[in-house]
Amino acid sequence: MDISVLYIIQHEIQKNTDVKFAGVILKHPLIREYMLKILTTKSDPQKSLLDSVDSAIQYTNDLSGMLKLTLGK
């Protein structure tokens, strides 16, 4: 997995008002191992993550469709 995917998910998670903190950490520059930390006030962090992943997927599908229309493919 690329860290940019986690940044997109982090961005979507931060839209949730129950989320106090969402951050992506690269554990070590030479090892491609990442950590995503989520702190919420009321909701379950796992549910917030799943909702954010669904939102990110929808956004990328919409973007892909717009690009296909624009580029004519």
C-alpha cells in the first residue's frame, strides 16, 4: 500500500465531527510500514474508518468518471 492512500483516508476521516484526531505515521524511512491512528469522541473508530474508506472510494470513482469524460475515453 502507498502512503498516499492513507492520506486520502485520513482526509475523509477528518470530515467526521466525532473524530478528534486522525494521523498517518511512517514508522521508518527505510521500511514501508505505516500506522493510521484515529481518536473519536462518540463513535467507534473502526466504523469511522470504514465509512471514510467508502467515501474515499466513491470520490475516486467520481473523479475517474469525470476524467474519462474529459479525456474522451
